[in-house]
Amino acid sequence: MVELPFQQHQLLNNRQNRALALAAVFQATQLTHMTALNGRQSIGESGNYYFEQLLKASLNVRPTANCSCQTLDFFNQLTDISLGLKTLESSINQPFSTTPKSPIPLPKRHTVKLPMSYAMALLSLEKKVYSKPEFVKIIEASQQKILKQLSFFDNNYTHPSILANLAQTYVDTAGQINPRIMVRGHAEAFKDPAHTNRIRASLFTGLQMAHLWRQLGGSSWNMVFSKRKLLQDIRELAQMQYQAI
């Protein structure tokens, strides 16, 4: 049995769990987009915070057929996915209330068009990746290796070696399946291995969050035809987040 890193007292219903896991996918792709355009430093302290929460969660998602867990079992609090909730709601063309503000500042975001495109691609890739036992073994081995390595890096999840390992895991799994996700950004930045590692590591976290979403019963058809319910779930989650402050 997998030992979950966090345990929450607040229980969410099935729809809320799925919505939160989907928001985590969108958080990963928003950070992917921001990093591709701006580089590591300019996503800011808050961007790095949201990235680190995804890294922690992605190392604990396991390839089970179904999951009786809560999405918040993989995060400290709802606030850790604020960026994803805002990006997800924006992607379905509805205004997101800016008041009250999140206690963790949201980094400056760009258009949601590309993050949404990356998210849809990851949801499709996840199904293909996890249908191949050899790819599942690569992911599990990488997770175990990195969890052991963390003690040598003072539990620094954004250490260059950790990000390099996650990036390679993404290349060895999702990166082997066509069509590949083509991330758009500044050409010069992609010449820096540390920069590309960070982008691929971010995509890996999105892949893992997509797997959690599917474990919780998420399906692309349901997402497309239940936008109103999804918006309702997002707003309920945002309200819970603000009430918890």
C-alpha cells in the first residue's frame, strides 16, 4: 500500500476530487507555458512554489486501476492548486473572481490557449503511456529513485539533478509517443539543458496529475459535456479555499 504524503480532514465529493485533479493538470501546463516563455527565474517565487507542490505530488501518484484516495492526499492544502483552478476556469471562458485573493500570490499568467492545448494533449498521452507496462515500470522506478535521492539534496525538489531525472523519465515515456507535445517559447532558452529539463519535468507532473484524474473517474467526454458542472465544482473549491484561510 502506498504511503500518502499528506492526510486531509476535509473530504471532497467525487466530482470535486476530479475537478481538483484536473486543475492540477492545468497548473502544470500553465507553468510549462510560463517557463517556456520566460525562463526559470521570471516565473517568480510564487510560480516556483506552485511548481514544487506539483513535483511532490507527482512522485506519489501510483499506477493503480482505481483510486479510493482524495486529491488533497497529495497536497498540503487547496491553496497549492490555486493557479490550476484559475487557469482551468479561465480555459472554459468564464470570469474567475479575484476577491478574496489567494494567500499564495498567483504568478502573472499569459493566455490560456496554449496551456489548455498542452493539457488536452497530456490527458490523451496519459492513457497511452499507462497502457504500456514498460512505460509504467520506468515511471515507478524513477519515482523510487528520486524519493531516495531527495535525502541527499536536503529535500530540494527543484534540485537540478531531480529535475533532470524527471525530464528524462518524461522523454523515455510520453516523449516516445506521437504526436509529441510541441512546447512553444523562446528559441534561445531551449538551448539551455536546465531550461528544457524544467519544462519536461513540469510536463511530467502534468502527466501524473492526468493519471490521478483518470483514476478518480475522469473522462474527456464527461469534461467536454459537463462544463457547467465543472465550473460549479471549481467555484465550490475556491470558496472552500478562501474559507480555510
